[in-house]
Amino acid sequence: MIAVDGLVKRFGEVAVLRGVDLMIAKGEVACLIGPSGSGKSTFLRCLNGLERFQGGRVAIGDLVLNAVQSPAQHATAVRGVCRRMGMVFQGFNLFPHQTVLQNVIEAPIHVLGLRRDEAVERARRLLDRVGMADRLDARPRELSGGQQQRVAIARALAMEPEIMLFDEPTSALDPRMTGEVLAVMTDLAREGQTMIVVTHAMAFARKVATVVHVFGDGRVVESGPPLQVFEAPAHEATRSLLAEAQAA
């Protein structure tokens, strides 16, 4: 479903991604773990076109992003990618002046061209799915962080993406709110949603992931099923990461 070959991303003289190769299959839940600064979040932003990269290519089905596209070619490819991918960020990024319902129906109406009644029906169904059906008329400032993130997930799902990207979706939340959001993500995984999740929540990765990719110094240093990566890590960087997580 996704094939990444030789991905290189630099910010000035600093190489953040140093030739990443990765494959994601349909229905897979891929968790990306690694120390801060290892390139995980930048990798996600390259996948959905938020960052242009200097080398390699990203193929999402028949859509291709590469380093030599013209700005017009890149913009066309990104529009296609955005139709197929939804993203949930560390920050909730909800429109503060809109209600929960308005936040969720905005993109389906203006990007997908849905009629308002269709968009509202879809939004109500998704907000019920994430446990927010009783807060349709609330503004973001009236919600907890966990509630805002669940609305952000519903908003991404409203575009009916084939792939969901999550960039540290619980990093700004306390343990109780973290549990609320991870429960929603676990349900999505059970329903077969293809997901790529950057996370420090090792228990979630161990329980929900079908494959774990370990990032270190801008590369994927190890990949495998959760049992293999967590119980018998092959790379020293993975062993060091897991030891630090256990100590914390």
C-alpha cells in the first residue's frame, strides 16, 4: 500500500532522514518508535506531502512523491495523497470558533463536495464512534485534551481515508486522557484500519501493532513483529531504547 525507497530529508546541513526504506501493507498497524530526534515525525510529514524531501520516493498506490518533481507536479500528487491519508497531530488543531460538529463536517463539504445533510450524518456517526456524540455543540475550549483529540480523530476519519497517520497523538495528554485516545485507536485497528503511529506508548505498540519499526539517527535500524522487537531486539539501539523506556 505504501512503499518508501531511499528517503532523504535535510534541514539545511542537518540530515534528519538518511535513506529510509519502508513498506506498509493494507490493514497493517505500523508503530514507529525511537528516541526524540530520530526522524519519526519528519517521516510522517514526508509521507503526506507536508515536507518536500531531497532524495528517494514515496509511492502510495499509484501516487508517487519524489525529490525531482516540479512544484506543480508535487502539488497535484499531494492533493491525491491527502484524499487517501488522514493525519492526527500532537496538537489538536481544531478550529476554535467552530463547534465539534462544524469541525468534523468542514472538510467533507468543502473538499469532498458532500451535501451538508450527508456530512452531518457522517459526522454524527463518527463522533458517536469516538464517544463524543453528546458534545456536538461544544467549542474546543469547553473540551478536555482527550476529548479534543477524539474529535480530531473523527475529523480525519470523516474524509474516509485509506490510511491514518498519528504523530504522537497522546504526547500532550495526562494518563487518563491518554487511555481514552488509545482506546479509540485500538478499536480502529481491530476494524482493519491501516495505521502508521509514531508513539512513545510502548504498551500500545506491543499490544496493537502488527509491525514495529525502530528509528535511530534518521534510519530504520530494526523492524519486526512486536514480540520479536520487544522480547528479542536484534539491534543495540533498540535494546537501549527499551531499557530507557523501562527505567522511566
